[in-house]
Amino acid sequence: MRFLSTLLAIGFGGTLAAQPQVGTPVELGLAGYAKVLCSAVFVSFREPEEAFHDSGYFLMPADQRDGITYAIDREKKMVRVTRGGITRAAKYYGDQGCIIETKEGIHFTPVAVKTRLPEAASEAWPMGDKTPEKAPALDIDRARVAKAVDLAFADPEGLTAAFLVLYKGQIVAERYGPGINKDTQLECWSMGKSLTATLFALLVKDGVYRIDDPAPVPDWRKPGDPRGAIRIVDLLHMSAGLRFIAEQDPDYKKDEGYADHWYIYTGAVDAFRFSMSKPLQFPPNTEGRYRNCDPLTVGWLIKQAVTKRGEEYLTYPQRALFDRIGIRRQVLETDPYGNFLMTGYDYGTARNWARIGLLYAQDGVWQGQRVLPEGWAKFVGTLAPAWKKPVYGGLFWVNGDGAWNAPKNMYYANGAGGQKVFVIPSHDLVVVRMGHFRGERAGMKALNQALGEVVGAVPR
């Protein structure tokens, strides 16, 4: 327990009191809108008019979405969004992406994130982008795969940006929407939660953490604090029981105020501290709730372990994971305090996500080397016991209710706006779909049809 003792000694410079929200729903909504638009322009290189229309608007209160204007300052790499005399802004900070502007500025020094890998064009897939000279013959119905691709893009209202299929590790289908290509860093939203699980797994493999141990948050470990019963596995299962208001809660009421779930994106606060300051609502491991506080606390555990070892936190994902599996750039944005907001503010290419899916499809082994702990892929893809509906695993979703046209053993990374990475172990398939937020409803209907064709194209 030496590591836990060190964390308790570090503490937070005082009691971790509950953090109040600051700002009106309009102010917060404008801040989130500015951040998403900033990232769309300076990270994804999308056209401002398209991005303003298709992404970010949902962070505004539904009855306040008219009369909004925006301004792009390309010299300062800043975006301002205004409504009714209120303006909020976000600024691009290089490899940390875009961050909401505050009067105090940011509270950390941005860091350049560099890959150690050679140019992608110089290495064969999956470590690079070069097509293998001798791709193995595959038992696959390519006509059905082609039909799946057509279905994924059939409805223009779906705003599908990317669709990619791996079978036995090989790219068998790949298509992109207008203005998008294999190098476009696309909004990933909550697929970053699955990335959090993946980065945390590296520390489990190193022996830094054991998932059945109590979560070593200093204030939670104080005598008499009921949060002391929260285990790391409860956080990974989104079953910690913290009171963290979210609109998707079955008992959510509008009079509860602005949702905590959105505030960590729009409040420009220390998201880790805000999350961990929340009191307990349910006994741990009794109620599965989709709440950002749990993966953000796992993110805090990652930061503590990395910094304790004297390593640079902001380059850790690139160094420890991405370079090992052929990913040369993945933009992981932070709050103003330099904490990764991988619950939603993360950007990557479809091929990046295909590599992450492939790592899981291969049981955490990459080119003969074990990257993730043995059994980790099974853990994340197994139903969390406290969830009443059979839909959630370990910061991955599961197909336990059969809602998707795929076997129930399928599990997947899932992000707002229709971002998906499906891992189907029984069929040796990985399917990636990415798109713009406004097209989610139409896009998901098309995707489910496409998924059925892909599954039917290969033998079980």
C-alpha cells in the first residue's frame, strides 16, 4: 500500500470540499459551443459554417439556440461565440487542442507531443498506412461488405464522416465523407472513456494498481467517509454511486439545475477535483449510472501514477500506448488545469480507432507483445453487475440487450454523435464509424443496417 500512502500524503492542500458550479446555462453553453467549434476548425480543419451547424450546438439550452453568432480569429487561433451580449471563447493550444478561455488563463504549461515512429507511409498496416505487399486471402463476402459501406453513407442526414472495417486485422473497407480523409482528427466524444480504460490498464499491468483495491482518493480514505467503500473496479464499471447529476438519469428533474455531466465540459474547472468532491448517492456497486465522474476519477489515478514516477503526464498516452500500436497523433484535450478530459474532448482518426479496436480484438497483444494485462479485453467486454440493463461493461458498452445487429459478445467504444468502435471477437471483426453530431439519429439507423451486413459477410 506504499503508493496509497504517498497519495494520501500528497492530498489536495486541504479538504476536498464540494465544488459549486459557476455560470448560467447560457454562459456555460456558449463556452462549450466555442470549444467544440474551435476544435472543429483548428484540430479537425472543418469549415466553420459546417461545424457551427453540425457540432457543439447541443451544449446550449434547447430554447437558447437561436441568435448565436461566432467569430474565428485565425491569427490568435481563437473562437468566440456570442448570444445576447454574452461572449465566451476558446483557444487552440497546440497538441492539447482547444481550451475554454477564462479570466485567469490556463493553469499549466502546454507540452508538445511527438511520436517516435517514422512516417506512416513507410510502414505497413497496422504499424503504418502502407498497404501490405502480400495481404492474406480472406474468407469474406466482399459484395456484402461493399453493401455495408453503401448503407453507412446512404442517408445524407446521417452525416457519416468515416466507416472502416477490419477483418482478421486487415482493412477490408474504408470510406470517408466530404472533406474528410484518413488523417482527419475527428471528434470522438465518449469513446475517450474506453481510451481511459486502456491507459489505466497499462498501470495495472505494471502493478501500480489492482482494480479490486479501494480507490486511493485521499478524502475518500478518511475514517467515516462512506466513499471509502468505492473500489477502482466500481469506477471502471460506472457504479461508484457518486451524486453527479446527469440528464440521462432515469430520475433526473430539470429543477436539479445544470447537469454536472455537462459542467465538466463547459465550466472550465478542475474536472478531476470537481468529480471527486461529490458525495455518495448510492452504495458502491449497487446502481449503474452513466456519469462522467467515474472515468474522470480513473483519469486522476492515471495522472497521479505517471507524475509520481517523474514522467511527463501530457505525453504519457503517446509514449506508453500510441507509439506501440502505430498511432502517430491523437489529440487529447484538457481542462484549464491540464487534466485530460477524455470523457469527451478527444480527437482521433478512424484508423487510430481501428488500431485500438484491433488491440482489443487481439486480447491486448500487439505483434506478439502483450500490451494490456491478460484478461483485460474480457473484463471491459463483460457486463457490469450493478447495471440493471445489460448494456455496460468496463468503460466500454456491451451488446447484452441485442440492440445492435451483431452477436451479444460484441462490445464497443461509444461516443456522442454516433462515434463507434465495435469489437466482435466471435467474427474477428472491428468496425469503426464516426460522424458529426447532428446526424446521430439517422446515422445510427444506417449503421445498424450496415453492421448486420458486415457480420453476415464473414463466418463465425
